[in-house]
Amino acid sequence: MAYLMYLPFAGYWMVRAIGNPSYREKLGQRFGFSYPHLEKSIWIHAVSVGEVVAAEPLIKALLNQFPDRPLLVTTVTPTGAARAKRVFGDRIIHSYIPFETPFAVNRFFRKADPAIALILETEIWPNLYRGCGSRKIPLVLVSARISSRSVKSYRRLLPLLRETLSHGIFIAAQSKTDARRFISLGANADRTRVTGNIKFDIELEPGILEKGADFRRKTFGDRPVWIAASTHEGEEQLVLDAHKALIRKHPDALLLLVPRHPERFAQVAELTRKNGFSHVSRTADRPCDSTDQVFLGNTMGEMMMFYAASDIAFVAGSLVPIGGHNLLEPSALGLPIVFGPHYFNAPDIAELFISQSACRLVQDADELASTVSELVEDPALARELGDKARDIVMRNRGSLSQLLDVVTPLIENQG
């Protein structure tokens, strides 16, 4: 009977694997098999690329502070796994998180033997949380947040959440509001602390500005370049519509289009052709000529270089109801940022930028085109927006040190 619980998970994963073969990687781990045998590991769970990027300063600090401890990073998505392995190589152990079934979860704990669990943001995994509680493993929710909309949904699950949140969980909340919301759901007030958002502690790759400038010089020349970063299905068409309008006023403008998911690279390339654009793919490894209007970023792991090679950043997942992607990466580079109305993945960050006039918020393709055009025509305004965005990132740094104050004694007390 227990194995019947795997049927819906297996069906879902088979569908995902049809479009993206990377979902077949380490498939046994999803079901509780083939985990490495570790002792007293430091376990960090980061769902996908965004969470892995946010966790990188924490991972680096823990590797330096506890060099003799195995550090296990789990993800849900293959793209998150690829990022972790690219940045840290064999300094970490990567595994996929098991499905939420008792058998898989128990096998995971027996093999991973975590001394502490650090879960990025607000991932609610009742069986994993229960497993930490029954084994007396400290569990920390890192940069924990909860929206007012989520509180209403979670209240319907309050009996389960109260049990989940009672298992010795430490809440490292992003804000006082988040802390209050967690306490209202049953979190222990004595184990809830406001530490801020670790995403602001982003560390730029050494030399990334120079690397971006060199790539731009060799590939784009001196053309105005705007990037549409991490686009989704339905959004590319809106971006291409905006680019059509833009090049009517600025014929030399170049769009650097970077789809979010690698399995859609070919589809987006075809969409670009259907819209009448001449394009170059990154994998073609050649510079753009004067007739190319779109550069397709069809590789993984180069987003920061693409940002550093651009003049203006449209942060996607925001013109369609995905919730928006990371505003802090282009901001840390001093780029003027533009995003759409769907920013519910990180509303506090988006509203901070909006309130301080450090961005441009657009509602549709027409506004996107006119905003990018304005910034192309007014470099001083673009610099002003970029400077404001970078200042916000710098002023809000410091979460990492507060988080380490919570985490370090917990690890040391575990022997």
C-alpha cells in the first residue's frame, strides 16, 4: 500500500522528464534510494536556482567555518542542482529532496544523518519537518517569509502547521511582519528572530563587470542592449512585441532574450523567427552583425555575465502571473531595472524598489517598449535608477552575520 503513494509522484515526474531529460538525473533519490552515506552533515535545502543563488554566501561561510563537516545541498529542480555544482564543485554533496512519503523521507534521514537542517525561505515539508523533530535535529527556516494571502491559506491547515512548527523549528524571518505571521500560525516566539533577507548579501563573481564588458565588446559592439531575463511561456511574445516597437525608434537596439527553462530554448528560437527577427544564439559562438536584432541566451550559468553586458534589465516572470524573479542580481550590478505587475514572489523587495523610485514598473508590452526607449534615450536617468537600485542592495546587507549567530551554536551543540 505504501508504494501506491508513489504513483502520482511518478506520473508527474515522467511528464516532466519527457520535456526535460535532466529530470531523470538521480531519479532514485526522489523515491528514497541512492543517497550518499554521511555523518552529522550540515543540510541546506534550496528549491531551485534563485534559492541556490541566495544560499551561496551562507554555504561559503559554513564551508569555511566547519571544513570537516560534510555539507549537503538538496534541490528540487535540475537547474538548481546545476548551479550548486557549478559554483561549489566537489566542496559540497548534492542530492535531490525526496518525495514527501514516509519511506523516502526515512531513508533520506538514515543516509544523510543531518546535524542541522537549513531550509531557504518558506518551504513547508511536513514529513521532513516531522523527521527533524522526532530525531531532535534543529531546523532553521532561512529568510522565512509568509504573505498575507498565504496566511489565509495556511490557517485552513492550522492543526498540521502547529504540529509542524512545534518541532523545534527556528524561524529566521525576513521582517517583523513575517515573524508575527509565523507566530500567529503556532511558531514559538522564543525561537523566532528577524534576521533580514539573505538575498541582499549577494556576492558578485570577481571580475564579472569586466567579463561582461569584454563579452559585450566582442559580441554586441556599441549597440544599446536590453535584457529580458528568465522569461516564461507567453511572456516572450510580449517581449518581442515590445522590441518591435522599440526598434522603430531605435533601429540598432538589441534584445538579449534569456528563457527561464532550457527545454524551451528551441521553442523560443522558433518564436523569434516567426516574429520576423534575425537572431544569434549564444551557442553559435559568433558576434552579432548589423542585421541581428535578438541575441538568444540559450546556455545555463551565464546570467550574471549577460546582465553585466547589458544597459537595461527587464526582470521577467512578471508580465505573466509567475510572480517575478530576482531583482537583486541586476541591481547589485547597478543596472536600471524594469518589471511587470506580477511580483508576488517577493513583494517586499519589489515594493521597496517602487517606494524609493529605484525601478520602473510596467503593465504591458506597450509600456515596456516606451520605458526601455526612454532609458535608451536618457543615459543619465538610466544611471540614476541603477545607482538607486545598487544602493538599496548595499543598505540592506547584513542578514548573513545575524543568521550565522543563530546557526553556529546549533551546529556546535550537535557534536
